[in-house]
Amino acid sequence: MSNDDQYGGGGSHGEVGGTGQTRTRLPDSPSDSYGTPRRTPRASRGLVTVVGVVVLLIAAIAFANQSQDPPPTEASNKPPTDNATAPTGTTPVTTKTAGIPKGFAHDEQGAQSAATNYAVALGSDGMLKKDVRHVLMDAIYTPEAAAQRKGTQDTAYSPAFLATLGLDANGSAPQGSTFVTRAVPIGTRVEGYTPTTAKVAVWYTGLLGMSGAKSTNPVRTTWKTWTFELSWVGDDWKVASDTQQDGPAPVPGDVPASSSDDISKAVQEFGGFTYAR
């Protein structure tokens, strides 16, 4: 599946743009609020009650956490590999071309950063407009891949297809509406690496749909994995080919859907990120 599959024929989503601990302090002395020492028998009964509640609570948690699924396989018991996404503290790239980060490191981490940022760019609303789309593709793909894909993408993003999304022939939303398309990477996985090539999978969630009072295609979320075959060209990683597949998708949450106005406002106020390990 190509990046067209995100829309069922078009691009995917996105735009290039502490935890804390609560400490409970217990009384320093075994006296009540009036300073009167507590009697030993009463304290003992309280301790027994607390211990009983704790035991019941532990039992309840253990029961609730019991899985009805089959026992995990041997592979699932293995600890994460070094290829799993983990923060490294390395400073992200600081230069851009057509709004897309460039100058990624010539190593596995650089390949992961490149794939992640490319997923965001290819998922942006810029892919809906022909002139912007061509600029993005020249910046992301190898020269050969860009030349091959431009015609295919132009055909895919036809006026008829854009109309199915509620957009005009130029990829613009009706007045008073906002077309939302954004990719939000969750993590990456290196599936192969050499100094000249890399295969990186990007797991991401996306937003897609029209936000507006008259919209019949409300904004919804998707979950996909976008796999990029990268080549080291010149002094940067470029995409030679890419495919997508659905999932992994978590169980939907119970947060009520926001209004169309809230979604439009959020998309306009919250910008995207430059991603790096």
C-alpha cells in the first residue's frame, strides 16, 4: 500500500510544523487531632482493618489483571531490542527544505528521524495541492522515485477524488470548514540497515476528515504503520519506496467527541513537531 491509501486514494495525515509524584505525609506521632494519645487496643484494631483492606485490594487487582488471552509466545517475552524507539538526547536537525527537516545523521538514528519526519510531511494537507505536493516529493524521495510518483499522485488526487473529501479542485475546503489531515508518530522500528540503505517502520495515529457545520465526513482517527525504504543520497536519507498497513490499533477510549468548532480551533492552534530520537 502506498501513501495514497491513507485517504483511500490520497496521502495520510499531519503537517510539518514529567511525570510527577504525589507524596503523602503521615502524622509524626500516634496522637489524634487534639493531641490525645491513642489507646493501644484501638490502634491494633485499626491496623488489623487496614491490613485486611490491603489484602483484599491486592487480590482484587490481581484478579482484574488476569488476562483471558492465550499465554504470550516466547517472542513476546523478549525484552525490547536496541532498535525499539527510545530517547537518546541527540539534538534534532535544525535545517529544513520546503519546511521539511533535512541533514539527518548517517546512522540508524538518523534514518529513523528521517522516516518519522517524512511521514508527517507526506501526511500533511500540502499533499492535496499539486504545486506543494511536487515540492514535498522532490524533498523527500530520491530523484528517480519522485519522478515516478508525481504523475501517479497527480492522477490519484484528481478533482473527482478531492470532491469526495469535500474539497474543491485545488484541494481547498469550503468557507467556514477545515479539512484536517495530520500524522502523529508513536514510534519507529528499524527493520534493516546498511550505510547506504535502511528500512524503517513508523507506527502512527492520524486525523482525517472535514470539520465544519455542514460536514458529512467528520474528523476521525486512524492507526497505521508506514514502512519506508530509504537510500543515502548525497548527504541525506531519501525515500526510495514506501508502503502502509493498518494498525496496530488500541481499544477506542471513552472520551466524548469534541464539537466541530473545537476540532477546527485545535488544528489551527496546535502546530506540528520536528521529530528526532
